[in-house]
Amino acid sequence: MVLVDIGNSFFHIYKNGEIYNLKEPKKFSEDVFYISVNQKKEKEFLELNKNAINLEKYVKFDTSYVGLGIDRIMACKTIKDGVVVDAGSAITIDIMQNSIHLGGVIMPGIRGFREAFVKISKKLNYNFCEVDFNKLPHNTQEAISYGSIGAIILMIKNLKKDKKVYLTGGDGRFLSRFVDGIYIKDLVFRGMIKTIKEDL
């Protein structure tokens, strides 16, 4: 069995307990189950994997949120109570309570923050660095890192209250340096597996 999460930037593949990311679609001989937030990439993928099953048609998830993305649903599906932070191209922060999705927010991802600064001025073209939030920045790289990462962390802290935080996504491990939470690399795929077992 192969699980595929078709995102905005990559085809995320889960096979034999391993996760890898592809820029281009690949043909699989195994049974394939997938989710997608990118119609163009989904079409390319289905041209190679015509029998792949879209789990969005089967998933059961309790929320009143209109238009909640399937990637967010899968990331939240295995969390009964907590804050789910999926740090990919965008950063989503969702609140789960008693297996019910209460709502959530969307922010630019780490790359999105960086690209925004470059649009303002080429002088602000810096990679983010380690940040010490106990002292003020003393150079431009520290300043944009502090402002961007700080905005994300403050939003998470504002929403989490007394709940546990679960982080996933390409920048989830990086954010876990600054947030007291649990990093789960395969959280979306765990939701897909639960959907296959319970809803399909």
C-alpha cells in the first residue's frame, strides 16, 4: 500500500514506513490511496495511477469549518484534544477538543515570510537564523527571524491555552525548537491510515 499527499509544492509519499517527497508524479504498482490540495498535480498523478483512491470522498470528520482542506483534516483526525500545527507552504493551526474540530487559522509558511521580505527590499534577503527571544535582535537577519518566527509562535501560544501542541509538515521540526510541543513527521499519513481503517 502507498499513501500520497499531493501538496502545493510536493508529492509526499508514504511507503513501507518511510516518507519521501517528489517534485514529479510517479507510477506505483501497489494499491494507492491519496489526498490532494492541488488539482493540477492531482490530474498529473491520476494519469499515471488511474486506480488510486481519493480518501476525501470517504473521510468522516466533525467540524463546522466551511472548506477545511483535506490535508488539515487528516492532520487533525488522530488528535482527540490538542493544537495541530502543520507547517508547510502555509502554516495551519487547528484546535481539536473531544475529537471535534473547533476551528483554526492559516498563516504564511516560513518561505512565505522570507519571500515577503524580499519583495519589500533585496536588502532583506536573509535565511532565518536561530533566535533568542529573551533579548532584542542586533542585526537585520536576527530582526526578520525574530519578527517572523515570533509571529508564528505567538499565534500558537495564543490559541493553545492549556492544550498540547502537535507539529508536523516540512518546517514542523524547525518550529519545534521554539514551541513546547510534539513533532510527528507522519501525522497526515496517520490520519489517512485511520480513515482507511475506519471510514473506507
